Amino acid sequence: MSSNKATISFENSRGFSAMGAGLPRNFLKGNPQTVLITIAAIYGHADPTKVTIWSMSMNLLALYAAGAQIELTREQYESLREAVDEYASIQSAPVHGHECNEAYARFVLKHAADRAGFDQIA
């Protein structure tokens, strides 16, 4: 395995363990498109039984924020944004939250809001 790359497990579900194992501490300071695509990758899963509404929303909103050639309606964007905002709030709780997960969610929300403003749906 290369250093500074995220490791993912195909056995575990997404979102409620510390995400991004293997990424450097300054990961969010990297190229935003690369960061967003990486976040999408670590929150996605090939097994639909191992995802939650929050992990799928992180995945889709990160891809949108990264510039994927998809068009969202205002309602679709708001639904994803609300789910990711809820996930960030859950992850901020010390009892089961992980600081990196909250930071990833906040990063996705910021960049998705920028894209939604550009697309005039926010």
C-alpha cells in the first residue's frame, strides 16, 4: 500500500468509523477536486447493504461538488445537503463522532454550496 492514500474495507459499512485511514493530517488542504473525489470514494460501497443514507449522501454530494457532470434540482440538492449536515452534526458528538468525519462533511458542504450557487439552485 502507498503511503498517504486512504485504505478502505469491503467488509465494513461506511460512515460510523474513522473514515480516511491512511490519509495525511493535512488532507483537506489538498486540491479540492482530488479531496472531494477521494471523499466520495471512501464513502461509497459496492454492497448496498453496507451504506446508509448519510454515506450515500456524502458520496453523491462530494461528486457533485467535485464537478461531476450531473444536474441536481433544488430539491435534490437540499435533500443531500440536509443529510450531510445531519451526518456532520452526528459526527461532532464525542460519544460516536469522529473529528475527521465531521471535517470531511463540512468540506463537502462548503464546496457543494459553491457549486449549487454557480448552478443557481441554492
